Amino acid sequence: MRLDRFLQAMLPHDVHFYTMFEESVQNITRASEALLRLQAVAPEEREALISQIMAYEHEGDAITHRIFSELSGTFVTPFDPEDIHLLASALDDILDNIDGSAQRFLLYKIKEVPPEMLRLMHSLHGSIIELQRGVHLLRRLNRTDEMRSIIRRINDYEGEADVLFDRAVANLFEEKTDPIEIIKLKEIYVTLETATDMCEDAADVLETILIKHA
């Protein structure tokens, strides 16, 4: 172990960061679950569900602000401050895109969730579940193989989402004739696919942390 790692291990770490990251990813998971429920409720019931997703987004913003505030006032952190900032930002971006997708359902008066969109939502949710497991493993970075498996699965979900996105957009242009409807649905597809990209970004930060603590 290098000297700086040894000294860091001997110093007391601020465990608040672990708790806040766990709160953040749990909040994202709830938002993703609510997003999936959009396809199961009647259009007139969606507004309440979308409002709930917005509330999760506001809670996520509050958690991110707490992380940044804690970071600015803490001398010793459990891992590099830069990685804390990157991970918090990536998690915030995931939730922003989930909320953006939900808001477009309401604004654009989308009546039905197309099958391709539902599959993309499920891919995003699977990635978030894996990300939640990875964040909880930050307290136990000695479980290297488990963390690497989680990171690999998140990357697999991102690749799956890319394929789903391409097929969904291709089907839009093949099956839809109303250009306005095409634009509306494509915007939702983009925000969902972007959310899976942000999951991969968060996984990249987890991998960086893992490498630095190996």
C-alpha cells in the first residue's frame, strides 16, 4: 500500500458521503419504478404519478446539494473529492432525465406507452438497480469481483439501451405518419436513452474509485 493510501486509511473518514449516496440512488430507484408505472395507469391518472416523479427529482436535487456542501467543508473524504463530485453529478443527471421523460408524457399528452419505449424503460430500471448495488458496495471496496460484475452489467444495459433506441426511432419513421407525433415520441426516447448513458457514467466513476483503492 502506498504511503498516501496508508495515511488515508489511518484517518477518520466522513461516512456521511456513503449515506447520502445511498439515499440518492434509492431516490432514483423510486423514480424509475414510478416511471414504469406510467404504462399501467389510465392517462387521467398519470398526472399524480408524474408529480410524484417531480417530487423525487426535487429530493434528488436536495441530496446533491448536501453532498456538495459536505464536500466543501470536509478535509478527509472516503475517496477522492473529484470522484465524489463526478458521482453526485452523474446520479443527479439520471434523475433529471427520468423527470424529463415523465414531464414530456404530460406536456405532450401521450396516451399510450409504445412497446419499444417500455422495453427501454425496463433496461434503464435494470441499470439503476445494478447502480444501487454498486453504490452500496462503496462501503466494502474489498469486494472487487462483485463491484466489477455490477459495472459490467451496467455497461451491458447501456449497450442494450442503444440498440433499443435505434430500433424504436427506426420504427417511428416507418410506422408513424404524423411528424408532430414522431417528434414528441423521439424526444422521450432520447431522454430515456440519455438516462442510461448517465448510469454508465456513474459506473465509470465507481470503476475509477475501485481502481484507486485496489
